[in-house]
Amino acid sequence: MPCTLGARLLARSPATRQRVRALRRDVWFVLALRCLPWRVAIFQWRAWRLGAQLDDEFGRVSATRPPKLATILKLAGSGRFVVELGTAQGWTAISLALAHPEREVISYDPFERPELQRYLRLVPEQVRRRVTLVRERGDAGPQTDRPVDLLYVDTTHEREDTIRELEAWWPALRAGAWVVLDDYAHPEFPGVKEAVSDLRLGGEERDGLFVHRVTQ
């Protein structure tokens, strides 16, 4: 009886509940990685573990979830030049570079995040060289004339910001390029859907992303 009572008390302790929740998150994340290319999956798992070691809850919460990332990588296809607006801790930008050996990724974010360099060191130098970080807002627009194959927007999710970002980058998108907006149907971020409606963008929702194909 004492052992049973002790086990029950331990199971109800906050520390135990926290460990159980953490284990469940780890298991979910590992299972979700099955939809990704193996190189990307390995990096994502290493980044997930490093985030825990660094106590980087922001990085683990804000990172693009594996099902969404799988959709983005599929849309990127063989595209050689991808632009991301909203770097956060860089997991998505690094994954995009890992998924194609000749792809260059430019990621915009006005905030300096010291943990980002730790995540970059998880991949070989030849991958890091193909990821360019720009400390600017997404609506700063392109710094090169190179046509963009895919534009991924994951910034403030505000209506006005999203519209300014898309207007700034639209001239750089090649015919056939993909525009991907995160959190399209998220109830806490109605600005994304409002921006799509205001700009009258055609497209569809995939895994919580709004996907538009440039036809011009």
C-alpha cells in the first residue's frame, strides 16, 4: 500500500506531469518527422534537442511544424532561389537549403537571435553558405534581380504588414513561382486571410498554409 500511495503522489506532482508532457511532445515530433526528407528530418530532430538544451522554447514553438514544412519543401521542388520572410531561429531556412544541394535561401528578419548561430552549426559549412540572413523587415524588398522560385511569409501575420510584404516582393517572383503564407486559417491571426482577400489572391489552403501560384 505505501508503494502504491507513493506512486500516486509522484504521478500527481508538477515535476512528473511536466516530464510526461515533454516526453509526449518529443514523441509527437519524432513521429511527425517521417514526412520529411531524411537529411531534413535529422536536422530538425537535432535542432529540437538543441532547443531543449538551450531552453529555447521560442524556437521550438515558432518552428514550422513538419507537416507544413513537408508541404513547403514539395512546393519548392527543384527551385534554386527561395525567399523566407520571418527567420525566427532559422529551422525552415536551413531545411530548405538542406533539401536541395544547389538551392540558395535568403531569409529576412529584423530581430537578432543569438541561438540562430547554434542551429546553423548543426549543418555542414556548404549548407550554411547557401543561407543568407538579412536583418531587415520583410517589406524591405529584394536586394537582387534574381527571380524568386518560392516566397514563404511567416512574419507578424498582420493584414497591413502582409500586404506590404507581398507588394514589395511581387515584382521579383518569376512566372510559376509559389507564394506561401503561414497561419492562413489560424483564429488568432485573421490578418493573413484579410490580406489574401484584399489582394484577391487565388489559391488554396494546404495544411494551414495559403498557397498561390504566380501566373504572370
